[in-house]
Amino acid sequence: MKTLIQELADITTQRPLSEVAKECDIVFSDGKAPIEIKSTVVQDPFKAALDYTAEKKKISLAVFGRYFILITPDATWMRALRLYQEIERLE
């Protein structure tokens, strides 16, 4: 059985970051993205994206290191929250 972090790694490689970023209302990053994209640089982009999507009910993107995750205001938001909590627990 895959961990949520392994699932994130698999999802990340399925689509180019630039393509995913075009679908979002806002992009949060840690400033270490592998390519140049317009984003709001914050210390914890995953948390910022979760909070933004929960509050505004809009699509956001979190880019951290070489990983990224699209967060939508639907049932996938809870999956993203569980992933965030797992990452926090491992650190």
C-alpha cells in the first residue's frame, strides 16, 4: 500500500507544472520551483494553499521543492489536508 507521500510523488510526475498552474486562481510556492512560474512566495505553500481554498472556495496550487499539488474546493481538499498532516508528522 502506498503512503500519501508516494501518491503525491506519482501525481507530480503526471502533468507539467506550467500546465497545472494555468488552471489555478493562485499559486503559492517556496521559491524553489524547478521552472519560473508566477507565484506568491511563502514559507509554507501547502498550508497557504489549503487555507486559501478553504476560505475562498477557489482552486489553488502549492509548489514546494520539486513537488506540487492542486487543491480544489471539493472532496479532494480533505485528501490534501490528510497529506499535509502526514508530511507534518514525518518532519
